Amino acid sequence: MADTREITITVNGLAYSRSIETRTTLVDFLRQECALTGTHVGCEHGACGACTVLVDGLSARSCLMLGVQCHLSQVQTVEGLATDGILNVLQQAFQDHHALQCGFCTSGILMTMTEFLLDHPNPSELEVREILSGNVCRCTGYLPIVAAVMDAAQKIRENPK
């Protein structure tokens, strides 16, 4: 018999209450219980960054966290970045700079950079590259990603919310 727990996690502003097995990872909870498939499962070891989400405002590898660890937490996924179908500044910069390529790594990078830009509104290119080192992208060579993040940072500074 599987060990289960009742949990409630608020994901992108919506509360999800479920009975889940204690071994269920957060990424599986998001994909299977919330039908939010933008968070990707890559290496399942926390090394690639494809599964990165924000948990209580901090980036986390959702393949390494259990869903039960996030009981009563606020989780933001890539689906929560756009508002009413309108891309946010960072997403738009990724589109403008063709930083998407195959897109597998994109959601994790967007979430990593979302947290980073909140804490570092005026980053250097070196700082962006350092933070990006935790996310694996096999398509872009990172140049368009860095350009997109730098562009988004400038736009955010020019029009703070």
C-alpha cells in the first residue's frame, strides 16, 4: 500500500488540493495533477535545470523536490509568467532574440532568470552567464539567451512595475 498525504499547493495563483503518494516529485505533481506541462523533465538529477520553478519566490529543481515538501507553498511555473496570454518582458525578449530554439530548456531558464532579475535588476553579462551555468541548453550556444536577458533587464529598469 502506498504512503499518501493530503496536500495543498498554490500554483500560479490557483490552489490544488490532492492526495498524493509521498514519493511524488513536484515536477510530476505539476505535470500530472495540475496539467501544467511547461515544466520539463530532463535529467531527473537536478543538473540540467529544465525543471526549474519558483517555490515561495526561490528557484528550485522540481525533479528533486517532493510534492509533500511544497504543502502550503506558492509555486510559479512558466505558465504563470504571461498575463492574459500576453508574454511578460522576459518571455518577449526571448522571442525577440530567438533565444528559444527547440524550447526544451526554455521554461527552466525563464524561471531561473525571473528570480535572478528580481534580485539583480542591473546585471552584467558575466553575472547572467554565471547564473545560466546552472541550466543546460544544447541548441543556442547561450548567445541569444544572454542577449534576451540583458534586453529584458534594461526594459524592466526603464519601466519598473
